[in-house]
Amino acid sequence: MINLSQKKILVTGACGFFGKHLARNLVEKRKVPQDSLFLPTREELDLRTWEGCKKAVEGVDVVFHLAANVGGIGYNKANPGSMFYDNMMMGTQLMEAARQAGVEKLIAVGTVCCYPGDAPVPTKEEYLWQGYPEEITAPYGLAKLMLLVQGQAYEKQYGFKSIFLIPTNLYGPEDHFDPAKSHVAAALVKRFVEAARTSALYVEVWGTGKASREFIYVEDAAEALVLAAERYEKSDPVN
């Protein structure tokens, strides 16, 4: 079991919804000293570049990779190319930089968008390779899924330790309500609040009305990431 309080830790995406809660967990619950925690912003380091990734992992023992170009359905429709490119470049180069730098463990965060569009709910890890992801979110989902492929390949060839965790839809405090990039729970809350405020006759929700979704409270998801870093040693995907 890894004692994270004695490690130098990088959290990418630490300014985001999930990243804020993870960083808080590490400081408040695991007692990681502030000066042992590296929380770069996108303005400080561009992880789409090799130089940015190399600088990010300098002197680091453990990496939590949460940074992503991510958004809602409308954002995915409008930006499939940049979402694929940005997430592929960040993930691929960061893991290679971590390997070269001798990082002990990398915890990569995947997405339910990795799964086939027709995967049943509750979703099991063995469903990952049973079909193509939902068309609209496939560029994002497949780019994130390559973190699993890369991690397993690196373990076989180099003995590099990585974990691929797939959280369901997150919700909780400090989420954002940008219509283009918000998570589904926040987006729905915003729509219903606005409908109540304006006395709207209905609320528009995309989809067929038959979809099933799973949700996880963001603080529980952060705790799961930390527990995996401390105790899990396999490169197999974990929901």
C-alpha cells in the first residue's frame, strides 16, 4: 500500500470540478503537504505538448491524470476533432513522460463514453470491447480509452504501473453550469431551475426518454481514485 502523504503528487485538471475535490481529499484526508502537491493550470503547462508533459512530471512519484477537453452533447457535436486530438496528445505524451521520468504510478481517469453505445446499465468492464461507442461522443471516448491500451502495453513492455478508472456521471458541489460543457446532472438542474423561474410549460431534455444513467457523488469518486492509487496494482479497467 502506498502512503501518499510521503509522495510528490501531480494532479492534472486540478482546477476542474473533479480535480478540485481530488486535491482537497489528498490534503485534508491523506495529509499530503501542500508543497508535495503539484496542481498546474492549463496556462502554466500545455499538456498537449511534449515539453509541457516532461515539465509536469519532473520529480513526481504519483500522477493523477484528470485533465481533459470535455463537454456536453452539443460541445461534442461541434468539436469532435479537437476533442480527439487534445485528449490523445495529453494522455499519450503524459504517460510516456511519466515512464521516462520513473513515476511510480499513474492513475488515469476514463469516461463512460468509452463504452459501446448500446452497453446495458449497470455497465460492466467486460463490455468495453463489445462495440463502438455512441457516435457523437466516440472521438472523446476512444481517445480516453487509449489510456487503458497504452497502460496495459507499458506494463507488459516496461513494467510501468498505471490504473484506468471509469467513473460514471459525476454530480456534487462546485460543478459548473455552462450549457455547452456542464455534466448531465448540472445541466438538468439548470434547465429545471430556469423553467421554474420563467414558468415554462415544459423542459426540453435530449434523447428518447428511455435512457438509463448511473451517477456518482464527486467526493465519493475522489475517494475511489485515492484508494485505487493506494491499493490497486492491476492495469485492468475498473468502474
